[in-house]
Amino acid sequence: MRRFFLLLFFILILSSPLYARSKVIGAKSKGLDYKPTVLATKIYVYEDPETGEKFFSNIKMGENSRLYMVVATRNPFFEDPKNSGKDDKDVSLSPNLSTKFDELFNEIARTYNLDPKLLHAIAKVESNYNPRAVSPKGALGVMQLIPSTARLVGVSDPFDPRENIHGGARYLRYLLDKFGDLTLALAAYNAGPKAVEAYGGIPPYAETQRYVRSVLSLYQRLKGLE
């Protein structure tokens, strides 16, 4: 029994991100190259036995939950040398955006009285238009909705592009109406409205501040192409 617990202990240590990071630091100190470790994110789907409604989460929600998909994500403890000093959300801000969802963005923007270029900018920065994107924190789909937000805005399948973009636009419209300011709405989209309220502005989170700058920068460039 003692050997079993010792084996389990060593497995947990060897599989921990902190241990892996220490190995990377050691490799870098010796001038060796490395590749970022990949983690697996499990997404579960829960079906309400009474209504048949489906909910997606990165946490198993009970007996009626089943594994929906496993997505490989980068270990957030690692820093890719090619992206040193950049934020995960600070993707390429080329104005040559995907036209795959153009009609969908235009239609949904009209529904929520939003600029489709703003939705483009958010989708580009959030997921690079990937409808099956999953972040290490469990945000899902094109507009990167966390499961609780997806439920709040009535999204039952966050991997369906139409549902996801509708949900993201509806949530953005709510935040714009709540804060009356695009910069604060974007900060709340990333960090949550409670964080914006608590700090009375953009929270002092490096990720959120870079996210807001990235979306606004791309949005202004898209507007300048008109």
C-alpha cells in the first residue's frame, strides 16, 4: 500500500505544470530548445432529463453528463519563445479577416444593433474564428463563451457558430447597455462585469488590458478600411 501511494505521489509530481516548468527553465539555462507542453481539456455535455436541454461545461455535472470532446490546449505555465512578451489573446491583427461568417456577423449585428466589424474584431482576437476553440479556462467557440455565460445568454450548443455568435453578441449588447462604454464593455467581456465594477474601470489584469487594446486596435483598423 505504501508503495502505491509513493507511486501515485510521484505521478502527480511528474505530471504537474510546475514540475514541467522547472524542467523547461533548466533546459533554457543550458541553452536547449523546447516545445510547450500540451494539456487536454475535457468538455462534458449535460442533458436535462426533463426538458432535454443540453449544457456544456468543463466540469462533469452529474450522472447525466457525458464526455463530449477532448481538446488539446497549451499549458498556461509555459511561454513560447516565439511569443515572448505577447499575450495569448494578442493574435495577428491583420485586417484581412476571414469571410467565412460574414453574412452571420452582419445578420446578428443588425439584431443587436452592433457594428459587425466589432464582432469581427472580437472573434478574431478571441478564437481566430475557430468554432471549436477551447481555452485553458474552458471558454468555448468563436466568441469564447464560458459555460455559465453561454447558459445566461441562452446558448445550448456553444460549438454551433450561429448560436455562439448570437450569444456573444447578446452578451456584448448587455455589457454595452450596462456600462455605456465600449472599453469597459470589452473589459467586462474578458474579465467579467463584477471585476469592472470592483475596480471602477479596466481591471489591472495584464491579460484584460492587452485584450482590450487588441480588440480596439483591430476594430479601429477595420473601420479605417471603409
